[in-house]
Amino acid sequence: MTSVTTHCPYCSLQCGMRLAGRRSLEVSAWEEFEVNEGKMCRKGWSAAGLHGSRERLTTPLLRDRETGEFRAVGWDEALDLVAARIGALQAVHGTDAVAVFGGGGLTNEKAYQLGKFARAVLRTSQIDYNGRWCMSSAASAGTRALGLDRGLPFPLADVERTDVLVLVGSNLAETMPPAARHLDRLRERGGRVVVIDPRRTPTAERADLFVQPVPGTDLALALGVLHVLVASGAVDADYVASRTTGFARVRDSVAAWWPERVERVTGVAAAQVRELAALLASRVRAGGPGDPGERARVMVLTARGAEQHSTGSDTVLAWINVALALGQCGREYAGYGCLTGQGNGQGGREHGQKADQLPGYRSITDPAARAHVAGVWGVDPESLPGKGRSAYELLMALGTEDGPKAMLVHGSNIVLSAPNAAVVAERLAALDLLVVADIVLSETAALADVVLPVTQWAEESGTMTNLEGRVILRQRAVTPPGGVRTDLEVLAGLAARLGSPVELATDPEEVFTELRAASAGGPADYSGITWQRIRDEQGVFWPCPEGPTPHPGTPRMFLERFGHPDGLARFHVVEHRGPAEVPDADYPVHLTTGRVLAQYQSGAQTRRIRDLPDTGPFVELHPLLAMRLGTCDGEPVEVTTRRGTMVAPARVSEAIRPDTVFVPFHWAGVNRLTNDALDPASRMPEFKACAARVAPAVLPSGVEPVEVPA
């Protein structure tokens, strides 16, 4: 069998793999791809399990609203109906009557075409995507502090060449296991790993220093660390003076955050705050007596645990302040970065499916950006709509007097992934028309009026941008089932029926060529990248502008200057506010959510793969809390917040704080509990902290509790 080199359909590592076979696909290692060197987690090895599944959708479906039942129809009937309903709604209510919701797992070509379809065909401003709930806080902070957001401004392998690695809110060993080898190699070199997390995760087991704060207090911890660095004279004054601005105000603002105050807020002992600061300020490679050595290279990486808060962007800014004060950003093998979550979380927000952005990571409010993109599309810049609602605000507006009356969903299972999900389901039900393009009948597709069956990852080609800013190529390995179309073909079919003033290509390489032109000159410039270059070079790092000679791409950013016009990084004063909802007498514990190794996102794919264990949700709680409740491992417990209740088996573990419970979010019901408070800058919901109460659950007669494997 001839194998095809491609990439895993899941997380932002985008591990390289080989696929072979026709009726049944086989996954094998692609050792030469340097991001994972042939290593994959169980999700990657079993990724072909959905191919040929009996649950694959292979024909469009129309739902009868009275009975709730679907009937199979042909493509022409389905697209004709959708186009007619869109036209009628826009004729009565205006162009913003139709919304578009995308996903961070869509290829760059799909994300680009979705934005073009919304703005040039529908002429609606109402477009956003689920990546708003992934990296938006880090993106907002990175742009404000460093002038440009690229998840990791350096290759992932640089992790093993630093001296001190600080992981804030990341369970890297479970969410992207092949990356954990870098932690092991770093420690083998003599480097140190710090993990900051309310849970002692498998990643924390690899740490030299484990810090376990109260959920939602990472910002206060960063303020305390910077306070100690300033007080001990560890700030790199020359770097701060030459490469940054705004430090004086930040220095003054952390003066009140002495370690004992930090301990009262975070639960982290004052001595441990000082220990962490001393580790970050340490010296290495001393030459002998009288030689203090050089500053340790420090790398700070944040993830969803720190970012999915109503103060998430400020929390990231606080940790960037620490890295800047130590002179680390723009230093080789050091600095700040974000561990992206979704497969195309980086590229997905660069090319136009986000409410405030045009292709090339351009601002939709910038007249020059609007003129450039309009020129590529062949439309009047004035015809392009302005900035729309962010993801959650868009969902809350659905079906309201001033909100959209119809929505098209591509690559997102909103009913499971949105916070306060019960209210989101109500808003979807209020629509006059809900259209969902998916590969299976997900929980969101089950609510749709029209379901459109689209190709999955192995059945189509397209580019992705991984967590390093490396643009890679997923290559088609197998013919899709009959009756299935690509998202590009769906959008082109609708555009033709709507009398589109622009042409929408259906060949992904042709779309990428147009994307290159639209991104040219923008912050995320892909104009010098071609599919052939990606094949030849195992991916190309953006920015990569087109020029008279091929640009090599940019593996490491900020070595000479930052992205602001003056080339300087910005310190930002931030204050600790804590979670929007804190425990009280009625809801006395913290609830936090996250992932488990065997599942991915809403589980729409992974829960349907036989080789992945589907244990269902569980509630992780400390033995002290379990003892107070009178419950034990495997017994059902009820978790209640101000938004809802769920029942799941208890998993008793000393890994969690006694004042906190953890529930993985891959199953229905979990996000009915989470808080929809939004970060004012990024519009990120507060998934990671809310107040809850836990009690033993009373099961119906005859129902036995489910034992949860450790």
C-alpha cells in the first residue's frame, strides 16, 4: 500500500503520521517529522477509527420541527432550502440576520473561505468561532505586550534547551503527550521544570517544583513573584531600559504584593513564592570564582488553566511582565509562549473567521486592511461589514429582536462546548434556521433544521498552523464516502444560489493561493509559503513574505525587535480581581474543568472511536472532602452550580486541592455548570472557576453506581 504523509486531526501539535489503506486506514509513524519524531498519543494512533463508522453522515438531513425527526434529502434540495431561507430572512431583517460560527479545527482554507463567505457573500458582521474559548486571552495579551500573537514565538523543541521552564495551567503530559518528551530531555540536561496547577496532574509529576494555587489566582501569584524579583534586585535593568517600556508603573503596582499577602490569596506558602522567584532569578554556567555566571534562560508557557478566566488576559500579561523583567522575551531558548489547544487554534484566528479580524491577522477596523482584502476579493471596501459580536455574545443574541435569526455552524459542537450550555441550547432553539455541517450527528447537529454531511480530515487536503506557527499540510489519503461534500463545496454551492458577487473556489490549493495574497503584508504573512515548500521543508514558519528570493520563514520571533512600531515590548499594570464567582455558604467549593488523555474537545469524534476508553464524566475530589460528604470512590455525587446540576461518579484523589473539584468537559452536562462571565479584553468565558456544592447523589431504584477507573 502507498502511504501518505499527513497530520493528526486533534491537538495543536499536529503530529506527523502516515496513512495507508483504502477500505480500512492504517496509521503508522512518520519519524522524520521533527515535531513528534514518530511519537503519538493513543488518540493519534487510533485516529483512523472514525473512517467507515456507521455513524458517519452521508446524506443531507432535514428536520421536521413538529416531530423532531430527520429525513434524508438530496444536496440540491438541502442547499436550495438553506439559500431561500437565508435570502428571505435577510430581506426582512437585514444582512446581520444570518450568523456564521466556525471552529479552531478547520483548515486555514476553510477558515479563510468561511470569513469570505460571511463578509462578501452574506455581508454579515455576525461571524466568530470556538477558538474564542481557546487562546483568545493569550492572543489579546501577546498582542498588547509583544505587538504580535503567535502561540509559540519559537519552535517547541526550544523547550529542552532552556534552563527553567514554567508551565502555568498546562497538563501537557495528557493534552499533548508527545510534547512531554521535551520536559524529560530538559531535566536530563540539568534544567528545572515548574508546574503551576490546582491539580497534581501527570505533568506535575514531572516537575521539580509543583505550585498548587486556588483556581483563579494565578495572576496574584505572578504579582508576588515579580514583587520578590524587584525586591531582590533580580530585574534585568539593561534589558528593561533598551527593549521595553512601562516598567516603572508595573514595579510600583507590585510593591504591595509581598509573599505573605500572596499566600492568603492563593493558598501558596510564602516560602514557596520566594523559592519560585529565586529559581527564576538563578545564575548558570559560572566560569569560576568571582564569576556570577549568566542569567538562567527562563521560558514561561501558559495554557487554558490560566487563560479561561474572566481575568485571563490580565493573568497572561502578569506572567509576560515576569518574563520581561527577567530579560527573557526575545532571548534564544527563552521567553513567553502559549500552548495552543485546538488543532488549528493558531491559523483559525488568523484568516478571517474571528469577529474582529481579516485574513493575515489584520484588524477589520483598519481602513488599509479593509482596502487590501477587498482588492483581493474584488469588492468595494465599503461593502465589507464591520466588527461583529464575540462568540458567546453572538450565541446569546440568537433569536432575539436585534440578533441573528439564522446561523450556519461549521466545525463546532456548541451545545457541549459553550459555557452555561443550557441557555445556549435555548438560544439555538429560538432560531428560525439552524444549519450544521458535520461528519456525525453531534449534539448540536441533532438540534439543526438542516444537517450537511462534510468530509473528515483524511478525506481532504488543506493546511493547518500548529502551536509553533508552523504551517503544515494535511494530505488526502482516502476517497470520501459518496454523498459527502467538502466545506469548501458547501460554501460555494450556497454562494452560487445566493447570487454571490465573488467567486468561491472549491480546490483547497487554489484557496490557499488566494489566502496568500490576502495575507500579504499583514502581521501573519503567508505570501511566501506554497504547498510545495511545505512538502519540501516539513512546514514553514510565518511570517514568510514573498520576495525576489524565497524567505526562509521565521522560526524564532522577537530576537531583534518586538511587533510594536517602535520595536519595544510593553509592560502592563494588572490587578488581581479573582474569579467572577467565589465560594460561599451555599456553594462552598471551587469547580474547575479540563481534559483527559483519551478524549478531545466535545468528544464528537473520540467518543465514537472504539479503541479509546469512554469512561464518561467523573468528579475528582480530595479524600478530606469525600470524607465530609460521606462518599467514596465510584459512588455517584451531585455537583450543583447556580446554572445547573449534574451527577457523575466520584474519583477520590489527593491530586486535587481539598477546596476544589474537577470535572472533565468532554461529555454532555459539564458545561451546563460553568460560568459565562467574560474577560473584558478577550471575551473569554470563565470555564476554569466557579462556585459549586457537592453532595452524594440519590440514584433511582435499581440503578447501580458506575465504578470509575483510576
